[in-house]
Amino acid sequence: MIETSSRLLELLTLLQGRREWPGNELAGRLEVSGRTIRRDVDRLRRLGYPVDSLSGPGGGYRLRAGTAMPPLLLDDEEAIAIAVGLRTATRASVTGIEETAVRALLKLEQVLPGHLRRRVRALGSATVALPIAGPTVDPQHLTVLAAACRDLEAVRFGYRRRDGVASRREVEPHSLVNHGRRWYLLAWDRGREDWRTFRLDRLTRPAVTGARFAARPLPARDAAAYVAQSISNAPNRFEAVVILCAGYDSIRERVPSHWGTLEPVDDRCCRFRTGDDDLGWLALRIAMIGVDFEVDEPPELLEQLRTLSARIARAVG
Amino acid sequence: MIETSSRLLELLTLLQGRREWPGNELAGRLEVSGRTIRRDVDRLRRLGYPVDSLSGPGGGYRLRAGTAMPPLLLDDEEAIAIAVGLRTATRASVTGIEETAVRALLKLEQVLPGHLRRRVRALGSATVALPIAGPTVDPQHLTVLAAACRDLEAVRFGYRRRDGVASRREVEPHSLVNHGRRWYLLAWDRGREDWRTFRLDRLTRPAVTGARFAARPLPARDAAAYVAQSISNAPNRFEAVVILCAGYDSIRERVPSHWGTLEPVDDRCCRFRTGDDDLGWLALRIAMIGVDFEVDEPPELLEQLRTLSARIARAVG
DNA sequence: TGATTTAGGTCAGGATCAGTCCTAGATATC
DNA sequence: GATATCTAGGACTGATCCTGACCTAAATCA
């Protein structure tokens, strides 16, 4: 019953687009009798989608929240908004949903029509990135790699190590792991014949080779644990230790957890450890907290702060 | 044929969750014969969803991107990621999709099961907002008001004017308009018997009254135009004019358009006009551009910058 | 070449569907 | 309290569709 199925989907579309619909209006839209609408509503209910109904003048049908997600029927604009929203959500805006956001994005991008995909890409490049917010990850890379992980497809990409040495890699991707503002790819490096973690912001032009591979057993309990260990062995270029002149409780909420660790020293001071590859961003991050502070290390940060202070002083004076 | 419809949806779910499925595996999952799977695939194709197929060993079915969006079938985690992503997308992360993001969010929230709604709300409060990024809009308010606009339902809320005077309003909401980092509600104020625009970050506890109203004709061409005019009459608390010591082309991309207007003065300087209610945020915004600058006005900004400079100087020693 | 996998025609029995007609409740308005 | 406007759903009928079984064709990979 192809017609019934598509009519049910259309009915769901209508119910999702407006709060309330009188039965005969639905009948008119779908070009069936009112009796059929009543039967369709009954079908939706038996499928688990809770459709409320109100008798009397001004009554009608409305789709309520149930216990499971009904299929989402989106128009073009909404699909674009969701794609863009998910792309920003992968940038660690909220702790803990980045990985799921990539999964949802992958599902959406798989079926996103070409013309919408182009529009999303155009909007993506218009994203307002703070100039000193550090390197960002191309969401396109995220979805390519996530798909390769899911489908067990080998990938090739260019990689630039922290010391600047560039190389071409071919890997068997295992999983994507998010940590703070960063994304890491855990993969078996075919050239090195060993497991490696790659920072996505240092990776260029990833492309699937087309070849499938057989999954290998991980050398750790799970991917996140392995990556966490790798990171701790390869810290940031600059690691800062700062004393903040404010009580722990009063600033805890103003310091996002992925910026670093915050620990109380006494009633009026905290020690804040944070790291980054970009000195400018590191300096600003500390200035943004908005309380007095003292820099313990590194010396380069002091230099950077002097520059910033001098610039402001020049402007003021 | 209720069973056929739900099986088609289930088939779409499976096809959306993995790249490729062999026919007999689908048959096993859905507990029907292979012949029925072939017929179902045909049905999906006739409904407009492009299902590719590959013969031979290692072949199978895969869902391709078509010309229209198929219904999105999400699991719980993905629905949460989308809801959170849309909520952040409403915060002007990308220019021009905020209004659509609200519409999509509204559609999703209408059918989001209760337990997921709670999880989204919990995550929302964990959002990492920069401490000095200025007032933010509760996405909950956005969806309540958007629903009221769509359904022509009167709303009551508390409102605090710029001068601090608080009042209780009852309005007939017309539309939500996004401008820069801000949201405005355009509505007919029942108490004042006139059209008003309300800033969402100054609005507390909006709730629908339950009463419906008849749509009134707008006093302007469209809502965005009306709000734009209202805003220009009620500027920010602080309006800054700054000379940036850098060529127009070299910094144009580093200054988001909603921060203010940027115009070239000569080859090496630009004039930057920007406003905000929060001096701290205003000062930091200018410092963040990362080039030398001179402040023309206001005097309060100079004061604020002196404080910032002094704080950094103290830290540097 | 042979094994695997999709494609699709045909058939038969059973199930489902849509429209028509009708009665029963619920609810808001006059 | 009467009335108009809604949804709810039973019964009937003729037409339509669905599924599984069986079979042949074609593509593809090792």
C-alpha cells in the first residue's frame, strides 16, 4: 500500500508543521474522505505516535510528544539549520555531545540533497570564528573520517607534526575522539605499522582510498582512554600555571572545564593550569576570566602579556 | 497495511544507520522474505528515496542523497545532539540561519519525548558561555515565544526596560527577529495598546495565557524592517568609535559583521564603530582583533581599558 | 567458471483499504 | 438548555494490494 504509506508520512509532515489541524482540513489537503483521516490517525497511534484530539468547535488533531522520536520531516531550510547547528556543536560548545553530534551529522549528510549540501558548505565558510580562537577543524573532515571509521575504509591524508614536519599517511581509521576543543583520530598507521593518534586540525585533504580493511583489536580498553594517554605524553606547546586571585567557588563557573584544571590554594586564591599551542589565545583566555592573576610560567606567556598590555596602554595613553 | 508502513520506516532507519546492507540481512532483521525486501526497496524508490544497489558478492543496498530530504529517523542520542546544536545555532554562530534554527527547534521540541527534553535542558545549563560574552537568551524562551507566534496565542512575561524599570506585560506575539547577537520579539502590547519590540535577554518567565487572538496587520512592510527601525532609535548603552591600525582588507575577515561597522580611513587605518551594553565585553572585543588601535570614544571605554591594562601589567610584574 | 547477489515476472490465497452511511459522544456558543 | 461543530467508530462492499513461493536473468567478484 504505497499510497497509504506516503499519505501517512504526509500526514505526519502536516502535524509536525502546525500545532493543530481540524480533520476536514486534513482530508482536503490529502484528498481523501474524513473517514480515512480518522483511520490514518488511528494508524499513527498504533505506530506509537501520540496524536491528541479535541472534540467540539475549534477542536482538531495535534501531535504530542511521545516516548519515542517520530521520524522528523524537514523542509530544506530546516535541514540546513540542523546541519549547520550540528557542525557548530562539534566545536565543543557543550561538553559531552560532540561525538554524538558527528554521528547525527553523518546520518544527515548521507541523505542531504546536493543543492542543500552546497548551501551548508557555503554557510560553513561564513562561520564567525574568533580570530585568535586557535586552529579549527573542518567539519567536512569530521564527516569524511567518521564515515570511514563506520565503514572500515582506509583513508589517506597529509599530516603536519607538531615540529612542522609534513608527511603523507595511509591509515585504517578506528575512531574519532573529542577532547576539550580538539579532535583526534585514532588509527592504525599502515606506513608505521602501529597505532597513532592524529590531531584533526593538523590534517589536510583526507580522502577514502576505497579499500576496505578488517577491524584490528585495540591496544587499550577503549579509544578515549588510548587517546587520553597519548595526549598526556604529547602535551601542548605551551603549558601555563597561573595563580588567580579569587575564591574557588566564585570563579569555578567562569572557567570552562576543558580550558584546564582549577584547584583552590586558599580562601582567596586558585591555581589554574592550562595549555595551548597558541600564546595569544592562551593570554587572552586568562585575561578573559576577569580577575587579578599572577603568571608562574611559562616565560613566553609573560612576554605575550607584556605585548598585549603595551598595546592597550598605547591605545589608552 | 499498517505493517508495511512501519516496516518501510524501519527499513529507512536501517539504511540511514549504516552505509550498506545486504538484502538477506535486511530480510532477517525485518523478518520477511527476501522478495519482500526487494519489493520494499522498490516502494522506497517509488516514494522518491534513492536506494542504490550493487550486485555480486559484497553487494547490497545503500541509501543515497536524493533531491528531497527523506524523513530523518533519529535515536535518542542523535535527537539530543540536534536539539543542543540548534540551541547553539540560535546564538548567532552563523549569520542568517538563526530564525530557521528556531523553526526547526520548535518542530523538534514539539515531538521530543519527555526524558530527552530533560536531558537537553540539563545539557543546556552546562553550556560553556564566555563569562563576559554579555547576556544570553534562554533557548527555552525562544521556543515558547516561537510557538506562541505560530499558534497566535497571547503571552505574559516580565520585562525590564533598559533603565531598569520592571513591569509585567501581556502581548499578542507577532514574530521573533534576530539581529546580531540579539533576539527581539515584535508584539502588540495589550496594556499599551500599541506595537512594541522586546529584547529577549531582558524578558523573564514567558508563559502562554491559553487565549487565542486574531492576527493584526503589521505597521511596517515586514517584521525585520520594523525591528531594525526600533533598534536604531534605541541604541546601546555604550557606542564606541575606534581607529584600527591595519588595512581594511587585512582585518575585514577578523571582524564579524554583527560586531559593528568597519570602514577604511586610508591604506593603513580603519574606523570601527561598535556598541554594547557591557563595557567589559566591548573592551575585550576590540582587544581581540589583535591589532593596534586608538579609542575616539566613549570615555568610559578608556577607563575600562585602563583597568584591563593595569590588571595585566600587575600580573606581568 | 562458479558462487553470490540483485531484479523482477507470475500465481494464489488472504488481508487490507477507502468510501458511504450511520449513530454516539464531547464541547463551545448563543 | 438548545444547537452547531467536532471527533469516534461500527458495518458493509468491491476493489486493491500484500506476501511467500518458485523461477529465470543479469551483474559481479574470486
